[in-house]
Amino acid sequence: MLVPIVWMIKLNDPLKPLKRWADRQRRRDAFLHNDRKPRMSPEAARRDHQDMLRFMALNALGGAVIGVVVGAALIALDVGNLQSLIRRASNPVLPIILVVVPFASLLGAAAAASAILTLPYERKFRDEDVHDPKAD
């Protein structure tokens, strides 16, 4: 009879929500204030920032080039009689710009967005020696 009463006391621990809250706070603080990453000097941070901007700009430029190629292919392949409409226009430069520029900006922006998602910043400072307590 004594054993089930002890189990009931353990199951109905009044401090359990408070302990869970404190554990969540500890995990949140550990996540937000990660001091395991190395400190960077201002020059190293500036160089890293320039490298990331160069990475994003090259991806955006590549996407814009692909957009120009797609727009030119639409005109060259005469999709929807686009080439014949441009030939009959009084000013053919404006319709070409109106076809090519949206493709270039759309694909350039998509490539820049994918570059932001794949920035190598986190890989540079990954913590390899972190011990996972759930693995035990």
C-alpha cells in the first residue's frame, strides 16, 4: 500500500511545471547567448561581410544572366508570335526591354534569395564538439 502512494506523490509533483519552465528558459538562454562561437576582430568581420556580399552578388548576377537568356529565347523561338509582334512595332527596343527585364529581375532575385538561404556563415562556426544529452 505504501508503494502506490509514493508513486502518486511522484506523479503529482506540484513543482513540475516550474521545473519545465526553468529548463525551457535555460535552453533558450543557451541558444540565444552562444559563447562557443569564436570572437571576430573588426577586420575579420569586415572581410567576412565582403565575402558574403560578393557571394550574394555573384548569385544574383548569375540569375539575371539566366533571365536575360530566357527572355531572349522567348523572343528568338517566337513563342506566342512575340518576335513578329516586336518586328512590327514602331520602336522595337521597348517591347524587348519589357520582355527581358522582368525575367532578369525575377530570376536574379530568386538566385539572390537562394544565396541568402545557403550562406556559408553557419558552416564556418559549426560546433562539432557539442555533447547531446539526449544521445546518452
